[in-house]
Amino acid sequence: MDAVIIAAKLESLRRCVRRIEARRAVSVEVLAEDLDRQDILVLNLTRAVQLCVDVGAHLLADTERKAPETMGETFDLLAEEGMLDAGLARRMRGAVGFRNVAVHSYRSIDWSIVHELTTTGVEDLRAFAGAIGRTLDER
């Protein structure tokens, strides 16, 4: 595990969270009407989720576990290793679902979900960074 790489990724994650907080909308209606805000928020949400997956993959590479078969499984394995609690792992797995929709355009984006992610979902991103920081401190 390269602690410098993980620390840099966690700092990038924190930067995404700050950007999300700075640009989030007060309502779904405001978000639905502001294309620039939509782009900024979706970009930073997808980056943040990808950074979490990348950090998880780095940490799991130092374990005896097999590599995750999916991005979402990364969080399940982190929970099994005691690096995340099960509830946070479940929510992060759900965030991967949003990321996949946004990146691959599987269906049109539901702005109410984006609004929810930018208001309460950022706490999960913070919790992830905190849990990983504690894991690094313990090693």
C-alpha cells in the first residue's frame, strides 16, 4: 500500500466534497433548471465515488482477499476487513450505482437523487474519508 497515493486521493475526495457543497442547489427545482450546476455536481459526485473505489482497491491489494469483481463489491470487502461499517459500505455501493448511471448514461439522471446526494450523501463521502484515515493511522 502506498500511503502517499492514498493520502493524495483522500485530499482529492475532500476537494470534490467542498466543490459539491459550494455548488449544491437549495431545491430539486433549482437544480433541474441550472445546467452548469448539474454538470459541476455530477462531475464531482462521479469523481468522488471513483476516488473512493480507487482508495478501496489500494487498501484491499494489501490483504489476502481476492480483488473485487465489481466496483460496489470494493465496499463490501472493506467492511469485511473492518475498514468500513456495513451501513456505510451499503450506501457507498449505492453511490456506485449512481456513478454508473452518470458515467454510462444507462438512463436519464434523476435530479432528485442528485439533490439528495449533494445534501445528505456528502456525509457518506466524509465518513468514508474518516474511516480510511483511521485505518491508515492504525497501520
